[in-house]
Amino acid sequence: MTELPKTFDPADIESRWYAHWEANGLFRPERPDAVPFTIVNPPPNVTGSLHIGHALDNTLQDIVIRYERLRGKDALWVVGTDHAGIATQMVVERQLNAKQQKRTDFTREQFVEKVWEWKAESGGTITGQLRRLGCSMDWANERFTMDEGFSKAVVKTFVELHKRGLLYRDKRLVNWDPHFRSAISDLEVETVETKGGFWRFRYPLADGVTLADGSDHIVVATTRPETMLADMAIAVHPDDERYKAVIGKEILQPITGRRFRIVADEHADPALGTGAVKITPGHDFNDFDVGKRAGFKAGEMLNMFDADANVVQTADGLIPDRFLGLHRFKKDGVDGAREAVVAAMKELGFLVPHVTKDKEGEEVSADFEPRTIQTPFGDRSNVVIEPWLTDQWYVDAEKLAVAPMQAVRDGAIEIVPKTWEKTFFNWMENIQPWCVSRQLWWGHQIPAWFDEDGNSYVAESEAEAQALAGNKTLTRDPDVLDTWFSSALWPFGTLGWPEQSEKLSRHYPNDLLISGFDILFFWDARMAMQGMEFMGEAPWKKLYLHGLVRAADGQKMSKSKGNVVDPLGLIDRFGADALRFFMAAMESQGRDVKMDEKRVEGYRNFATKLWNAARFLQSNGVTASTSHEAPHAALPVNRWIIAETVATVQAIDTAMVELRFDAAANAIYHFVWDQFCDWYIELTKGAMDEETRAVAGWAFDQILVMLHPFMPFITEELWHLTGARSNALIVAQWPQALAAVDSDAQAEIDWLIRLVSAIRTARTELNVPPGAKLPMVVRDGSEETHRRLDRQGVALARLGRVESLTFGEPPAGGAAQIVVDEATFILPLEGVIDIAAEKTRLAKALAAAEKERDGLGGRLSNPSFVEKAKPEAVAKAREDHAEKTAEAERLKAALERLG
């Protein structure tokens, strides 16, 4: 047995043990006859770096997989990375730009080759960082969404969905990123508040039609004047009395002269603006729906922008030449279509100015009313997203959603916390067609070919497509698939599907999926759809959704706010074990995690406490246990620690079944810190006989095993430093809660702990000198209390600094009185402290605490303060009030003890 160093070095321990585990295949030990347990990690982007959300997500998964591995299961944690279409293409294009090159300088094949070269050199950053966190993944079988086997699964899925009528090509609006010239998913759109405006314009009624008030025009308000060049209707609410008479009549677009109808639609809000809304179905998602209700087919809707968001001619050719080629917004100091349209409307006399009054009451006119606009931006390009009408490939998500919804209703999929079920059903019941095509070069190229007439042929190979097309010349679709399409196959594609294998049948369905709630629909729901469609059953039995990691003040972390926390920096400072334990202890179902570096530091101190306990045991001849079962024990203190160990195992097992990570972490923390390190070690100091050494060694071994899923590095190190072991801790045996629980011993030691704690509290509150030993008089003690005092008298004398013990009435004079159960324990204080001065001090401190408590209580009972003050100020006041209330109660009790 090696002597433990005085301090432990997390960095040295972490790198050494992780390398050992991985090199020896301990993340996936051979257990062909064991019960399988399978989870898959949400594949991080190959371009990614470990962020604090990854740290939470992967820590929770690793806790589960280490726990199940210790329980003897064939635990498989599938690991891999996502090819991250846009993100990866952007990284490689930036590298080319740095060399004064661009993507279009190369053929598609040449560019894709450069991406593969980048992946080989730099694509493993995040996998190395996951290792630093301690993630015990099956690295020997790491997958990549673009590897050969997985690509085969992607192609087969696309072709099969098409054959089943669940995948088709259609013209619809998409989120279009003009920078990447590609459709993007909702998850890649970030809504930002920007300064914008509300413009009002007159649209002339056609054919001499007038409103009821005699007006020959309708005023419309818009935040996007540039899109009026593709207007196709004006919508008013069907019950709006101002416009009822002109519904169905024609109106003119002032610049293009286009004639179109006034339509009735509840989308128009009579209370917003003028109650009349211009409808541009080719450039607004709401307008697209209004247009469909008005009878426009997608192919008839006008598109006035090209892929770069520059103005192009519409199908009817009515846009004047002076607008063609303009960018939608001002760019590089040059006015865009927005400025040109506003200027033209102003020249034509159709702009209704926004009039306000200045400080002197004089009217001030402006072209628009300033507004704060919720504006969609591409999260990577940082350009405004354009709703754009284009032909794309779509999956019929509505049909695919039926089976997963039924699986949740039937309990085949259990969502934890259950509160997320309502959100799941709400989204699935209103699901829209899923756009799966992207206009990129990097990704799975869509297995579809077009003939010269635009007909498409979907097949797994060009030869099969040619066979379908006959003699027609074919061109392959240049688009690639959305990365969510491929990652939706993760639970079975990573296990070898479409090939049927023992691994696939053994590990599908997975047992559990852990993911952030923010990808419930982008990834989780889509995995459920594809799993049910292609495997015939849900991809996992249980879906656990955790919250976000937020800044200490509760705000969402973002680079722009400067409140992002680097998990690798925390690992450097406090060790991976401390960060992992923080994540587990703070993960309470349904709540976000507030970052608190002080708590992380506190868990580093917890690791130090464990290390020092091991050093104490070693110095007292305690070594590794030779038995998985609890040793025989006669002493109450040993029977007590055995019972508490069993209770802790039971608490952790219950918490893990319920996926209450906080409860599991807090159970082991409380046991290690309070019961074992503080009380058991205190109670056994100076009394370390052979029985106690055996029990202490066994209990400490159980601690290392129970704590291992949360703090794998320090526990593995101590496992080997405290004795000769036949196996690594990572593959040890989980404790069995089978030892007989001695309730009498538990009750006796709990009584002793309460008594010693009360004595220590009284001494501190009454300013008894630390070195002073006091006599103790026991009054009204039962026979059981007398027997306990007889057995625990030595420990009580040492821990409570009790000089002598008598029964009956105390001598006259001031004394501290402590009540535990039925007995009163009296500590005479005459000559030890100045009792009168102490009473005065306590009374003064009590009055001050009560005054502060009442003052804070008054503020909190004032509705004006609670409603108008900043939330953090109210929270601070409540915290201070609770603190002063507790302080007042403590001082009052201390004063009462003196009689």
C-alpha cells in the first residue's frame, strides 16, 4: 500500500487514470451475458469546443453509464460527432479566405476533400475535451455522421421515405440565409431585438371604389416596405366595420401598378396599426398562410429576391428597372431596396408621415415611427434571415409524428420530467413539413437526380436512378441533407443499421436519452419519428430533459453579454471531479442550473475532505476491505456506520431510478462529509481496534464505489492507494443494500451526535472558552439515556469537553440548559463566564437582530416594494429577512439557556 501524499493533484490524477481506462478497454468491458444498458450521446458538432451545456449534458450521461457499469450491466455509451454542415463549411471557407482563396475556386469534390483534411487535423478538439471531463464513452467504436456506414443508412432512409410517400419536393417558404445561400433550420435562427420602423402607406382603391368614410385609399402599415414590390393582397379582419364594404374589391400597389384583391382574414388585427395588412406571401411566413387561405398556390406566389437577397424581377415583370439588383437593405453605404421604395412612395405622395410633438409642443414629422423589432438572424452568419420561396425536399412530419405521440401516451416512451409532455404534444400535434435540403457542398448529397424536364428520380445509386429514367440525361441534385436528418438515425444508425446484427438487436431500443430541452423537437422528436418508422419501436425507453446552465444572476449565457463560463477553465482550477459534482448536485428536474463558481470550489474542498479522511484511515492502519459484505460489528458506532452506509446505497439507488441527480449527489455528499468524515472519524479517534479498522475500511470502500459515478478520478486514485486491488474501481461491484440495519445502534449514535452538537452550539453562543472543560448534570433522564451515557461517556467527554457527569439537580448559579429528548443536560457556568455580562450582550444582540428582521419584514409586506423593485433586490431582502429571523431565534434560545 502506497502512502498517500499530503495533497492530491487533480491534473495528474485525471490524465493518468483516463489514459489507463481507455487503453485497457474499461469503458466497454466484455460482458456478453450481462443485461445490456445503452445510451447515445447527442453528437456534438465536429467543429465544436466543450461549452458549459456540454459539461452538464455529458456529466449526467456519464454518471448514469458508470452507475450501470458498476451494477454489472453491459453498459454501452455510443459516442460520435456530427458533421455540422454549415458550421464546418464555414470553418474551412475561413481558412481558404485567409489564403485569399474561396470555395468556388475549387470543384465541389476538391472542396469536400479539403473538409476531410481539416477534420483529420482539427476535428477532434471536442472529443479530447470530453475525455478531460471524464466521459467513459465507447471510443473504440466512435461514429461520425459522414462515415461510410452511417452514410449508407442516411441514403437508405431518404430513399425509403420517398418510396413510402413520406418525402417529397415542394415549393414553400424557408428560413433563407443569404450569406450561406442556404435554407437553415429554426434552431440556427436567433431572434434579436433591433431598431426598426413602422411605415404607413396609402394604397389606392381601384375602379372608383371608396370606403364608408369616402376615402379612396387604404392605409397599410409595415415594418418591411421593401417587400411591397411583391405584394399580392391586402388583408383586413372580416369583422372590421371600416373595411367590410371593400372586401373582395381590387386595390393598386402604388409603385408597380399591380392590381390585387382585398381579402378577409383573421390574421389582420383591427387594433394593430391601421388594421389593414399588406400580404407578401413569398417573403413572410404569416403572409404565406394568408395567401394559401386566399387561394394562391405556392407556384403563383411572387419572389422578388435572389439567393443573395438582391431584387430580381417577379413572374409578372412589374418591378421597375430602377429597383432591380438592389440589395434588400443599405449595404456598404449604398441605399438598398428599402430606402428606394420609401423614397419612391414619398415622391408619389403615398407615404403617410409619422407626426409627433417635441418638448415645446411643436409638431415634428418623420418618415416612420421608430419601433423595436424582433428580427431573425442566422446564428453563424449574423445576417438577417429572409423568408424565401424556393423548391426544397420535405418530410411529411405530420404522419411520422403519429407513432411517437402514441408511444408517449402508452408509456413506451417516458418523458422526465413529465411536465414536458404537454409541450411535446402541443408541438407534435401542430407540426409542419420538415425541410431537409440545404444548399451546401459539405454533407450527405441528396440521392436524387433530375432529367431535363425537371422530373426527379430518387434512388440509392445513380445506376438505379438511370434505370428509372430510361434514356433521359440525368443531373444529380447538388443539395445536401439537413444535419438533423442524419442525426435522427443516431440510436440505430450507430449500431450498424441498415445491416441487421447482434449488436443492433441487443442495444436497440436504447434505455435512456439525456438531452437539453432545447433540442426536444430538433433532435429528440425526430429520432422518435425515424426510430418508430424504421425499427418499429421507440428509440429509447426514457427521455430525460435537463435545463440550461445560466449565469449566476439567472441570465442566459452569451458571448455578447460576456457571461460565458469555460468549463475547461473550471477543470484547470478545481478539477473535473468538482465540476462534475456541481453539475449533478445542481441538476434538479425541470429547473435551469445557475452557475456558481463558489459551489464548484466547495466541491473541490469536498474532494480534499475525502482525501484527508483516507490519509487518517491509512495512518491508523485501515486498509482496503477484503469483503463486499459488511463485517461483523459489536460496537454501536460501527453498527451505526454500517446502517448509514446501507441507507445511503438505498437513497442513491432510488434517486437514480427516478433520475434525481441532485438527490443522489446530495445523499452521498451528506453521508461522506457529515456522517463518515465528521462523526464516524471523530467517534473512533483513539479507539481504532480491529473491528473498527475492518468496518472503517469496508465503509470507505463503499464510499469510493458510490461516489465514483460523480467523482471518478479521485475515487479511482484512492481505490488503488488504500490497498491492493484485483480490479480498477470503474469495473468494481456496486454495493448491495443487504446488511441488516441495527436501528438501536442508529438511534443511539444519532442521540449522541445531537447531544454533542447541542453542547458545542451552547458553548459557542455563550462564549465559553474553547479549552474549558465543564461538568454536566443530567436531570429527568430515562433508563435508556443512562445506559447510553454509560456506553458513550468517553466519547461524550472527549467530543463535548465534559469534565464530569452527575445526575440530579445542578448547583445554584447560572447554567446553560440543553434538552435532548426527555432529558435536560445542564452545564454550570459560574466562574467560567461573566453571566451577567453575557446576558446583556445576548439581549443587545437579540434586539438588534429583531429590529433588522422587522424592518426587512416591513419592506417585504409593502406591495409597492415587492412589485416595483428589481427582482434581485426583492430576492436579497427575502434572503436577509430569513437570515435575521434565524439569528434572532438562535440568540433568544441562547438567552433562555442562561435562565
